[in-house]
Amino acid sequence: MSLAYDIATWACLGAGAFFVLVGGIGALRMPDLYTRLHAASVTETLGTLLIVAGLMLHSGGQLATFKLFAILVFLLFTSPISGYALANTAQASGLKPLLGPQNQKARQQ
């Protein structure tokens, strides 16, 4: 049973690290704030949840598992909300998407 937990732990940690790395690269390569925000928030949320799930499997049935579960629930709610708040603030301040329909008409002229 210990080998199965170890394999599941490393699978979660590896997949989480992959998603965090892809999110970081995506945040660097995207052209404007909105696409960067989307790339970072989706992949970072999934990557972080997988990493915390791997740590929960590694810790076993101890008190640390409950604490990690509380962190997981907190991240599950706050990460998408913070992404929404950043995008809403950027839109309210007048920042337009680089590839939106209103900017494509201006580029064609």
C-alpha cells in the first residue's frame, strides 16, 4: 500500500509542477493582461491544487492533512476570485483587450 501512495503522491506533485511551469511560461508569452491573467489563473489553480493534494497523500492521516485540506479549500475559492477581481479592475480602468473585436477593426484600417 505504501508504494501505491508514493506513486500517487509523485504523480500529483509532478503534474502540479508541470501545470505551474506551463502557467508561468504562458504568463510570459501572452500578449496582453487578459490572456496572461487567464493563462496564469487557470493553470496555477490546478497546479497548486495538485501539489497540495500530493502533499496531503504524503502526510498520511495526520493533523497536517486537515491543515492542507483547509489550505486547498481556501485556494480553491480565492484564486478564481482574485483573477476575476484583477480582470474586472482592469476593464473598469479602461484597459481594452489587445485582440478584442473593437481592436481588430482598427487594425484592419
